[in-house]
Amino acid sequence: MKDHHDGYRIDRSAFSVVSLDEQDDDGAYWQTKSPEERLRALEYLRRMAYGDAATARLQRVLSVAKLGED
């Protein structure tokens, strides 16, 4: 299994703290990336958030609700 870091490194100099009212350019940044690069970044973030559970299958859940008279 590949390491979920896949060579990504955090550039700590690229971070800044701003108010939520300030407009960001995240959309413009991602528009400069190819679809493949965007998907790779998405997969990386998903694995970072969920760890090994990211590769596990979803569990099926079945529940039966009985209809009652109201």
C-alpha cells in the first residue's frame, strides 16, 4: 500500500490568517491545476482526514420502520 503522504509537503510560509470577510483566491489557484492534480490533492486530503478508513468499503445499513396508526 502506498504511503498516504505521496510526497506532499506543507509549505508553512504559504499560510496567513485573515478574516472571513476577505476574499480568497483558492478557486483561481485550483483552476491553474490539471484535473489529475486536483484529484490527487483531493485523494490526499481524504486520506489525511479519514486515515486507513478511507480505503475501506462503506458499511451497508438496513433499518425497518413499522408504520403505526396515528
